[in-house]
Amino acid sequence: MRQINSTLIVIATFLISAACMEGTGDFLVAADGTVLEGELQTIGSGVAVFSGGSTDVPGHGRIWCLDGRTFAGEITASNGIVRSGSSSVPVDSVYLIVWGDSDIDQETFTVDAALGWLNTGIELEQGEMLSLQGTGTIVTETGTSTPQGQEKYSSSVARVPGATSGQLVFRVGEDGQPVAAGSCWVGESPCPGILMLAVNVPLEGSMGSRGVYTVAVKAGTIASRPGTVVFYPAGR
């Protein structure tokens, strides 16, 4: 029988609770699963200080931003600004900060509107951080589109019925649930598998779709991995 890591259970339980706590304030989960809540005051010299207390944190970590950017290095914070090396961002523009494994894969792909799903070859673990940033212009049967898609058009017979025409979409694994990404998507991989990218066209296989999107992909770090320390800002 497979032995279950008790630390992993603690962290997984916390991450489920985190969804319910969204928007209630800043919070941090320590390596042992301890939760620190309140307003972040400072991070520096290996300590994160909140309005409700403080806790030790490793020096080196990775910042994942809501706009798809990510930075790694010595993490500090004060006066509502988080810094990593020469890069700095407002706390409210941060998706999360992970201290621990900060290695990532970065690749750029060309996604053709007429060619269906593109296999990126990027193998994701469940819970692994993923950032997609799409640019470019394509044409479908319903007109010209950017990766954000056409707000006025959707179709029950499209590649991803819940997405709009021309929107950049992705799935993880051959049987994964498709997700509407738009021009920017940041979050955790919903399941293990290979990352697949596509353009949501209104008529599968139609010759009326043409053009390509350029998609920058960043993937790596797992917030639920035992031994990591994770910070979630309010309003995430």
C-alpha cells in the first residue's frame, strides 16, 4: 500500500481552504502547514512580518504575477511593493510567491488557427504553476480576433463551447478539460499531462480559419509541494 505523506495532506487541505479564504486578506502557509494571516508588512532578512505575527521564510523564491510575468531571486517586500533582485511589483499584482523549487521552463510556440491542438511537449504535474501570454491576430468565420477572443461570438459546436470565437485555449493531457486562456492566463495546472494549445474556432476543420498566435509559456514550481513556503495576497 502506498504511504501518504502527512505534510502533503496538511498542505493540500490548506490549499482547499485557501479558495474559501480568497479576498479575505494576505496569508502565508509555512513549510509545516502553519498558516499566518493578516496584512503583509515586510519581507526581509529571512522573516515575513504580518499584522498578525511573523514567521521565518527562505531567502530565495519566485514571484508569479497576474500578468504572466515571473521573477526569481532574494525576495523582499515593504510599503506594498515586492522585490526580487532588480524587479519590483505591487503586492496586489502578485498571484503568489513560492519559496522552494523555483526552476521553470520557458518556451514560445506558434499556434495555427487552422491546425487544431498543438502538442507543446511540456509535461506538467498537477498543481504546477503555469503562465500563458498570447499575441497576434487570426481570422475565423466570425471575423478577426486576438487571443482574447470575440466577445459577441460563441458556438456550441466550437472546439471549446464555453469560450468565445478566436480565443486562445489550452488543456492538460489528451483527456483534460479545455480552458479558455485568452491573452493572459496564470494559475495551477488542474491535472498531470502534456500542455496542449489551440485556437477556439467556431467550425472544427473549417478552411475559414487562418493565422497564428505567438504564445509564451512559463511552467514550474508547485505550491503544494512539501517543504515549500507560499504567500497569497488578498484579492487573489
